[in-house]
Amino acid sequence: MHQAGDRALPNGEQQHGRVPTCENALYSSPCPPPRPMSTNSHHGCTVKAEQDGGGANFAARKSINQENWRDGDGPPSPAVNQARDPPGPMKAPAACVPGAASRTPASVILSPPEIFAAMARAGGEKCKFPFYKLAYLSILAGAYIGFGFAIALLVAGGMNQAPSNPDKSQVNVGVYRLVVGFFSFPFSLALVLINGGEVWTSMPMYSMCALYEGKCSVLDVLRVNAISWCGNFAGAGMQCGLFIASGIFEGEDSRHVRFLVEEKVSAGFGRIFVKSILGMWLIGLAVWQGNAAQDLTGKAIGVLMPTSFFGALGLENSTANMFVYPMGTFYGANITAGQFVADGIVAVSLGNIVATMLMIATSYATIYGRIPMLVEDAAQKVLSVEDAPKPEPECCWKPGTAEVLIERQSSLQQPASRRCRGCV
């Protein structure tokens, strides 16, 4: 805020003093000029108050006319001055305070309705991606997920507390799950959200939000999900091959990979399906919160909490399985091709669809989106069709006879319900 010089008032008087003007970034023009000063006479004291455009007093200045003092009285005492003076200067509005723009924080997190709107808008944009762009981003996302899972396998699997340790006296499942939760998905999902990538675990959620809001078609939903799923598989498989070629998991480090894959398939199709619903529910919420935050710190924190719970609970993720199952098979895990396809891919993919499309996208579209309006419109259409008057049958009565022609057929014994009013 800077001070402007003296100004001429509309009545021809001269405005003394300096008037504040506003340089706040929130406003496109300086503060409005002050109104003319009002003069009030009170016991020989003249008070001039400057007011801004909103009516707030910036300063109060007084001038005492000594000619009006009585002889020998002298100037009024401080107590009398205090009683006669107007209130002291008020603080300037926040918009006119220097540096107010820098002290006014912008919103760094969206509200729940805004998150849903942002997800629907992003889903509509993703549905318009060309094939090469969506495929490339999906391949990158699969590779990023492989990075995170590889770190968890090496760090948590190399601990003596890991359940794969032959010495069961040293196993501490609680510590192991805590480390897995911290090192598995938070970093890989943050890589996807911050750097760009299309992970299939969240694509059904994006596309369904867009579909509910009318930003894409059903064919668009099928297209983007198919491309994203295949791209993630390609990226995770590529990353698996790179880690195998690097030899990082050779020797004792491969023991935990074999143990983890065999433990996963031992749960069976039904349990894996339920665990994938729970896991994808948390991963979907992590993506949801990551989109709510508008800064790097907020995105990292929003992703950290749900993904840590996911890893600590030992739940299932389809893209992660695309990385770990081929690696476990390479290092000698005792699983069949049928178990790999049915339990490791199909069951988890179905759970992913149920969690992200129904648990998250449909729920928030019902709360904040158009679903209630669409249901109401559909119900009104059904009711309007049922209440609509039924058209009368077309018939032709021949004068002088009792014959009625209905549907181009002649009959003398047509029921009255099939005759028009003129024939009844």
C-alpha cells in the first residue's frame, strides 16, 4: 500500500493529508477515493474525519479555533479533549494492508463436492486421450508401481521379522506389516499422481465419475479401461524383467518373493476377491485425496495414509500382482498358470471394478452428482407414460348397418371396448 498526495474535493476544498491506496493483488484497482470530510462543531472544536469508500475512519484530525476560547480559560484539559474527540483511527481493511495478498492463503485442499467435480472433469479428459498417449501413460504407471513393490520386497522381505524367515522365533508380523505399509504403495502412487501416469486401479473410478456427469459415453469407459489395464500389465512386466536382469533379487532376497506369491494364491479365489475390494477401496481413496490436495505436500500426505493401511493389512492390488506374480514364478514359486490367471489377475481385477466403480464413484455421484436427478427424471417419464390417455381404436361405422370396421376387418360383434365413442 502506498500513500497518494493531497486531493481536491468535489466542493472545491483541498484534501490535506495522504490517502491510502491499495496494491493488493486481490483487487484490480486502487482503493476508492475518500468521501468529502464532514465538519462538526462541538464547543468550539472542529473535527475533520476522513472516510474511505466503505465508510471506515482511517484517521481523525482536529483543529481547535482559539478565537472561540473564553478569555483566561486556555485550551481544554486532556480529559475534556478525550471526551470531545471522535474515536481513534480504525484499522484499514485487510485488503488495503500491505502484504495482505501474501498473508491470505489460497485453498490448498478441495471440498468433497469439488473433489467429485474435479474427478469427473479429469475422467472426461482422460476419455478423450488418443490411444498412444493413454497407452504410454499406462505403461509408465505400471513401471512406477513396480518400483514401489520392489522396495517393499527388498526392505521388508530382508528383515529377520519377515514371515519368510526360516527361524520363526525371530518373526514379528506386526513390525513386518508396518514396514510393508510404509514402503510399498505410498511412493509408487505418489510417483503416478505427481509425475503423470494412468494406473488402472483408479481408471474405473475416473471414467465412471465422468460417465455419471455426462462427460463421456459407455464405449469411452470400456475403451480407456481396456487400454489402461493392458498398459499397466505391459509396464509392470517390463519392470519385472528389468529387475530380474539386474540380479537384485538373486540369492536370499528371492526367498521372500517366492513365499509372498505362494501365500497369496493359497487364500483362494473368494478371499482374494474380497481382499481386492478392500484394497482397491483404500487405493481409490488415496487417489481421491491426492486429487483433493493442490500442493506437493498435501498430495504426499493424502496418498500416504490409505496406502499405508493397504500395505499393512496385506490386501490385494491388481497392478502390483502384475509385477510380483511373474517375478515369483521366475524365482520358483509353486503356483500354476491357472492360479496366476484366476487368482492373481481375474479375482483382483473384478474386486478393483467393484471397489472403485461402486464403492467410490457411484457413492459420491449419488451424494454430489447427477444420479438423484437422473433417477427422478426416469421416474417421471415412467409415471407420465402410465398416466397418459390411451388412444382410441380406429374404427369406421357404416351408416344404416351395425357393422364396424376395426383394423381393416369387418365384424358385427366387436366388443364395445374396441369401438370408438361414435360407434358405441
